[in-house]
Amino acid sequence: MAFENRDGKKISYECSKLIEELKKDIAEFGGEKLVYVITEKQEDVVIYKDYFLAARDKSSIELKGKEKLKIMTASALLILYKMENSIF
């Protein structure tokens, strides 16, 4: 299920490679592992573009344009990635 903006438009973002990478990290570190997530608002919807394990110094993460950094568990991010990867 893609994200839906306030106008009812479905917004999705191709992230199948990130899903597979995150599944491997969850298998190794657990779903409660904190991750830094690069987000960007597109068409009034927050898109989750990339992530880094929170053990990394967040000041080394380069943000571009309107990107922002958010922190959450790996399990929560996996749910969001699956939603945004879908077109329906």
C-alpha cells in the first residue's frame, strides 16, 4: 500500500534493494536496532530514502536539498519501506 497524500494521490518510492539490505541488518542486529533514516517530503508525503545504523556518527551523514534525518527502529523502518515500495 503506497502512501497517500491529502489529495488522495498514491505516492510510492522504489526501495526493494533497501528492503533486502534492512532485512539482513535486522537478522544480524535485531529489529530494535536504531537507525538514522534520510527522509524527504515529496508531494506532501514523507519518503524514506536511505538509512544508516545509529552506531555511526550522525554528523557524518550528508543531507542534500530538503532531506532530513530521523531516528527509528529497524523494524519500524521495514514496515514503512514495504508500504512506500508498493504502488497500491
